[in-house]
Amino acid sequence: MEEKRSCCCKTLPKALWWLLALLGLPLLYFFMFNAAKDPIEEDLTQRVKSALIDKDMSWVTVDVDERGRDVWLGGTAPDSDAGAEALALVKSVQGVRIADGEFTEYVATQDMDLAVSFKDGKILLKGTVANQAEADAIVQAAVQRVGEENVVNNLSVSKNVKASGWLGKLSGLMALGVENGDISVSSEGIKVSGVVDSEDKQKNILETAKNLLGEFNIPVLDGLSVVIPEPVEPEPEPESMAKAETIVVEPEPTEKEKAMLACQSKLNEMMEGKSIHFSTNAAVIKQESYPLLNEIAGVMAECSDAISGGVSINGHTDSRGDDAYNMSLSVRRAEAVKNYLANHQVNKDLMKAVGHGETSPIASNDTAEGRAQNRRITFIIIKE
């Protein structure tokens, strides 16, 4: 019987037919592979993007096209560490074989805009800073100055603002602000404004600010005005009220008065050449002062009968900063000492915390040594 063949095969030589068959196999494999590859890449792309969005990294671009399970990342990173963080995250996504990429770091161009206003014992904060950490540091410095309840925070955050490296000095700058004055920050520098009552105080504020910021090469601008109050002359005493010279004979002190004087002498000797130390611009007692306070508590316990009229715990500051703030700080420090002694067996009802601010200096405020002497706590037994 005659062998039957298809019409196509009859017209093609046998060798050519096999050649076409061999060429068709790779082509068939190519189409099959690419048909399966696109859904794999699409699924991997979606999972990588979802992982990035969950970590607030939507700024990252993802490229998996014709890469199989390899991922290429790009985009403008908000800071120097963000690119490495994005790569580490993508490498942890299931199905990713290799994660690599190249990032452009975002460069902030604007200078910090900050205004710190002091008024009626409060601090108002306004302006725009680089990040939340800087905003928190500014608020904390203001809280140290006037307390949390007296800080009004209107700060905002923008990545367009350049980060500042000098905010660690802000607490010291806050202490220089005068009542009804301002400290402002701009591209020109840091400006201290307000009214002071002497040229010495003006000079001291500006020099202290320059010393604080010296390592950062930030200009300190003078916005201070000096207004010297006119002296008030005392009224002459009427002749009818002139007192005749008399000789006063002091009575012999009682036994209780002698005991009180002896206890006062002990307290004075104990504080001679010593100080109770606090954290800067705060009413927090440093641990190095605990032994001295413990000794004072022991003396008060021994003298409980002699101090039945009470003991005045007096806080004093130097003249830096405005008067109202110094008065508040001296009261809070005296209260801190009172509370410490009350927790160490001293009757709290026998103690009275009194603040004097900068009104009773015992040395010059023009030198560091003098200011250190003026920052002090004293104990005065109250006579019944």
C-alpha cells in the first residue's frame, strides 16, 4: 500500500523539516518562561512596595523588571541612613534574592527660624526646625527655665530646614533671656533683645552668649537696650521724729536663747566654705550635696527644742537672667532643700522656704567666683 503523507510534509525536504522543529523548541520555551515570569515579578514588586509603605518609606522606587527575584531600589533619601535601612528591609522580604540600589540624599536648604519670647514668667516658642528631636530639645530647655506649665509651644517641623548642632547650648542661652525680651534665630545669627538696667548686664549677657556659641562660629547680635532707672532719694526725716540718742542695755539671754544661738553657730560652721549644689537652672539637688544635708538634718534633730520657733531656709542666686526668673528659681531651690530635710527626720512644720533671688549678693557678680558665692542656701533659726 502506498504511504500517505500530509500535504505540507510532502513539499518540504526531510532535513529542513527537522531543522524547523529544533528551532521551534527554544522559541516555545521563551514564550512559556516569559508568560510565567511577569506574574512573579509583579507579585514581588507589590510585596516589596507594601513592606516599604508600612515603614513610611514611600519615597523608595522599586524596579524588578526583567530581574527575576533581584530588586533594584532608588529615590531621594531623607537622611544618610535611610537608604541602608530601605535595603535591609527589602532583603528581609520573602522571595527577594538580591537587593541593591542607589539613592540621592535629600539636602535641606532653609535655615532654622526660631523665636523665644519671655513675658510674665512664661516662654512662647515659635518657628520651624529640622525634626521632632530638635523641637523636643527646645521645649525641654524652656521647661528648665520656667516650668512645663509656663511654656507655650508653637513650633513646627520641616525637612526643608537644615539641622542645627548647637541646641545643646540652648539651656544656657535661655538663662540669658530678659523679661519681656526675645532670643531669635535666623540666617544672620542669634539675636538677644530686651531691656536691661545697666551696661554691665548688657555686656555680661552678650559675652556669655558668645562664649556658649564660640565653637559653632554663630554671630551673636545685640538687640539689648540699656535703661538706667533714676535713683529715688529718701525723704528727709521730720525733726519731730528725730530720735534722741539713748543707751540700750541688752538683757541677759535666756537658756533657750543660748541654746538657739549655739545651734545657729553649729549651722553656720557647717556651711562655712561649703555649698549645696543644684543642676544648672533647675531645683534638683546633686547627689554630691547629700552628705552635707544629712549632717544639717542631724543638727536640726539635736536642736529640736531650740528651733521650736522654726528655721528659715533661704535661697539666693547670682544676677544672671531676669529678676523674676531668679526669684522663682531661688524659691524652688529652697523648697527642694526643705523637702529633702523633711524626708530625713526633720519636722516639716518647723521649716520655711524663702527665696531672695539676686537681691542679697555677698560678692561681685562680675566674676565667676563671685557669682558662685552668691548662689547659696542659708539657714536662719527664727526667734519665737
